[in-house]
Amino acid sequence: MRAGLALIAALALCATPTVAQGKTKGPVPPQGVAALEMCEGFALGEETAYDGAVEKGWEAYEDDSESPYIRSYSGGKDLAGIGYANMFALVEDYPHATFGYCRVDVNEVTGDANGVVQDIQNLGRYEGQSIVNGAGTFAGLTGTEDKNRMLLAHLADGTFVIQLSIITAKAEADQ
């Protein structure tokens, strides 16, 4: 009996350091939200967006660019419960601002994705309008704190699309 209790105590102590170090992860976001979060990194022009996408299971590629002021990326990933997603991202660098664009297309929804647009609307960092009709669910949103974040999302005709544009002003020191 004591040996069994000692074993349980030892196992509990082994698990404790991981929790204490803050290495536990929170709940996994819904697949549509996770795709949007990946897109936000690209559309914001974050230097770590490519690596972050790869770490989250996206097959991402940096595409050839016709200008040193333009970066573009493409990739894909199977979104569980939704279907295979294709991604395209574009970052244009202007003297006073950066324009970022990211689009995710699931051309053949394979699962029950009925709540995917609502999941995005429930985030709280976007606001706007939505339309639900016989053709599907459509949302036109802007950032709640940054009106230069413009987001369209829809689930219609067996497809799911996220289309995000972000204009980020540069600080005067960056110009």
C-alpha cells in the first residue's frame, strides 16, 4: 500500500515542474479562429509569421517577389472539421505604411463548419455586420480597436473564406 502511494506521489512531483514553469498550453482555438490568427501574423507583416505558420502545421512557402518592397507567401493545411485550406499572403512596404493581406480558402468544406464564422465574430476584437441567408453566412468586420483591420469571412456554397487586410502606419523613425 505504501509503495503504491509513494509511486503516485513521485508521479505527481514529476508532473508539477511543467505546470510551475508555465509550459502548459491553453485551450486550442477553433480551426477557423486558428487560421485567422495565422493570417493576422502575415497581414501585420510580422517577421515571425512564416515560422509561426510552419510551427502550427501549415505547409508555408515564401514566394518569389518582383520587388524588394513586396513579400508574398502561400501554403496549405488541413483544417480539422472544415477541409483543406489554401493560404495566400502579401505584404507591401510603403514609405509611411505597410499593407498586409491574407486569404484562406477552403474550396470544399468536408465537415460541419456551420459555426466557423460565428467563432470568428465571437473573438471580440472585431465588430461589424453579418448576414445569414439561404446562400450562407457572411461577415464584414473591422477591428474594434484598429479600424485599419478589415475582415471578410463567409461560409457559403460549400466553401469557407477568410480575407483580411491590415494597414499599419509606420512610426516616423521607421520612415
